[in-house]
Amino acid sequence: MSEQILVQIEVEAAKALVQWKAQFAEEVCERAKQLASQSSEPSVVTLRHYKQAARIALQALSAAIDDGAAPDAEQRAA
């Protein structure tokens, strides 16, 4: 028989996660488009562009988390 463990998540923590996910996704998309626009095929976003953009977005997100910068998660999630 499998035991289920009940975990409670603070509302503030859940909002922060939503905000971080949205920020990361937006940053990756925008950076990938920017990288593509500077390439030989500006209208094609490749996996390579997304990988490069994700690395940049990780750094930006990490800095935002460390700084405690948190735009309103409810507004971003809407």
C-alpha cells in the first residue's frame, strides 16, 4: 500500500514559482528570437538558439531570485 504525504505550500511560495516559470519562459523566447534575428536565417529559431537563450535566462532568473525581485505573480499568471 502506498502512503500519500500531504504537503502544504504557502501561497507566497506558489506565487513565486508561477512568476519564476513565467519569467524564465518569456526570457527564453525573447532571447531566442533575438539570437535568431542575428543569424544567417533570421526567421528561424532553432534548438541551438533556445539552448543559448535558456543559459542566459537561467542567469537572469538566478539573479532575480537572489535579489528578491518579484513582479506580481498574479498579474503575470493572468
